[in-house]
Amino acid sequence: MERWERWLNRVNPLNHISLEGYAASWQSLFSTLLQGFWGRLLALSFLVLSFWFGVRRRNFAMAVAFFVLALLVTYGAPLLKILGLL
């Protein structure tokens, strides 16, 4: 159990940058890259990968993971706007 806690502390981004910097990086990501053409292309790619892993490879865990990523790309920025974070 202690090994997992050490690992989680190592990969925690808030140990490496400040909370304001972390929030600003996500805000800039959603306001620049994930809007417009590139956001749509990324979401479409994730949906295609989700379909391919689910139907062709029959790996439903990867299919669900790519579907969740597509939802995050599609609805991440509007959700942050609703919450007042963007």
C-alpha cells in the first residue's frame, strides 16, 4: 500500500507545479487545442479508435477508454465554461 502512495505522489502534477499553473495549463489546452478543427479531428480519431477496438479487436476496456477520451475532448471545454473555470 505504501508503494502505491509513493507512486501516486510521484505522478501527482501538483508536486511539480503550482495549482494555479496546473489550472492555467488545462484552461489553455481547452481554449486553444481542443476547439475548432483540431478538437474535432481528435474527437473523431478517438471515436474511430473506440469503434475499432470494440468491434474489430473485441477489447472493450480500450473501447470504453477511447470513448471516454472522445467525450472529454468534446464536452470538456463547455463543462469548464459552465463551471466558470474557463
